Amino acid sequence: MKTEKLGTTDISVVNAPLGAMYLGTKQNRDDSFALLDLYVGRGGNFIDTANIYAHWVGPQWRGGESETVLGEWLKARRNRDGLVIASKLGFPYADTTTGLSARQIKDECDKSLRRLGIDTIDLYFAHVDDLKTPQEETLRAFADLIEAGKVRIIGASNFTTHRLATANAFAAANGLPRYEVLQQRHTYLRPRRDGSFGAQLALTADMAEYCRAADVSIMAYSSGLGGSYSGKPDRPVPEQYLGADTDKRLAALREVAAEVGATPHQIVFAWLANQPRMLPLVAGTSIAQLTANLDAVELMLTPAQMARLDQAGE
């Protein structure tokens, strides 16, 4: 895996962060430990979780399960110093409402630190925008956490380009920390203009252009579309991605996959990993799945193959 710096910082990470969403819920403690061990054993150093993961899996879960099992693994392996840990707040879970108020930011940070069993969160995300709270209040609360040593840098997720750019402009003008990373839905297929993912926002061309011009790293999530690139009848392409260019882009994926000796799913991750400032989140419900995704980000595509994938459906 390649390494790069997050935003304008000196924090160096591999270009394939591990998505820890279902650790502690869909994956039990032993399986979670095995997946984490595999990731670190392959050279990974960047693990992404959130306070809400994964309360929706079943009625017995309330959120915080991923952070808790990750914290248990960090304690057991005694490897905290070699890793970059990201977490998030903003979405509702348990008795917590949606929001990025100063009080909520500080309270949720303390909860996450306790569950993780660490002193500092390396990258702390605003998981969803909050239009009711002034951006100044949110940024000053993050600044207080950084000053206290509880957070190193901050990121934004599910923000529009305008909101991200205005927040970072305000931060620059007022000596406050800026959002160094944007985490957004992104995959090879392009969503329809009328496609909606609720509170989740897909990466747009103008978002990507802003991030690269402003030196903001991009973390892509939901890139595998739940296995839709496998072509299996029980894993159809989500309707939000069914557009005029869908068939042509899927055909390009299959062609490049055949040339490389990989699956179309792997080519999606290779295509993402071969782009500047792009960090595709990898995960897996099994050792085999995670291995395949880690193998994918290490695939080197030729400039001609990247151009063919980029231009398919244009």
C-alpha cells in the first residue's frame, strides 16, 4: 500500500483505511480481532470508526460497539503508537441527537475516548453537517479539543462543497483548525442526479476539484456498493446508480478486470487507489474478503487503463 499525508498535516497513512463499522456487531470479538490483525499485518495503519457504529444492526446494539472492541484490541496488542485512529460524531444514536454543538462535540469526544481506551483521537470527523449550529461554534469546539490534546486534526463527512469551503475559509481567517479530510460516498458508477442517499452525500466533481485544489484528502466510503459489482442476481446495482452510462462503465470494469486478472469489484478499488488524494475505505466480513480488498488497492493500473475507465460512458 502507498502512504501519503492527510491534508496539509504531517500525519502519514496508508491509502487504504480500514472501515471498522461492523466490528463488535456483525463481527464478534474474535473475528474482529482477526480482521484487525490481518490489516495491520499487511502494513495498514489507519482505522476508521464512529460513535454510532453499529446501532442499527439489531435491537441489542446501541452504538459504540465498534469503538469498544477496537479499544480492547488496541489494549491487547499494545500497538496504539503505530496507528492512526479516526472516529466521528454528529449522527443520532442511543440517547444522543443529531448535531455539532460545542457541548455535543465535547461530550461525544469524551465518550469515544473512553470506549477506545486512548488519550487522543488522531482524526475526528463531523459525521454529518449541522445547519442549525453556527460553523464558528463547531470549529471553536474542535479547536478546544485539539488544544486539550484530545484530538489531533479534524475532518468532515457528508458535507456539500459550499459548506466545506466556507468552513475552511472561516477557519483560515480566524486561526482555527480546518477540515483536513472529506469522507464521502464514492464509487466507480456515477449516481443519477435525482438519486438520494438520505443524509449521506456522494462525492461530486466540484467536491473533488475543491479538495484537490485545497489539499484536502478524500476518503471514499461505500465504494463496493454492498457487493453489486459481483454481478450476482441477489446483489443488484442500487437504483441510484442506474443511469445512461451504467452499462458502459460496467463493461469497462469487466474488460480491465480480465486484462489484470482481477474481479470488477477489485478494479473499483484499484481505480480509486490510483487517484491522487483518494483513500478508499476497505473492509470485509471475512478474512478472504478483506484480503481481496487489500490486494485490490495494491493493483497498479496503466495510464491507458485508467483513462479507459475514466472515459467510459462519456
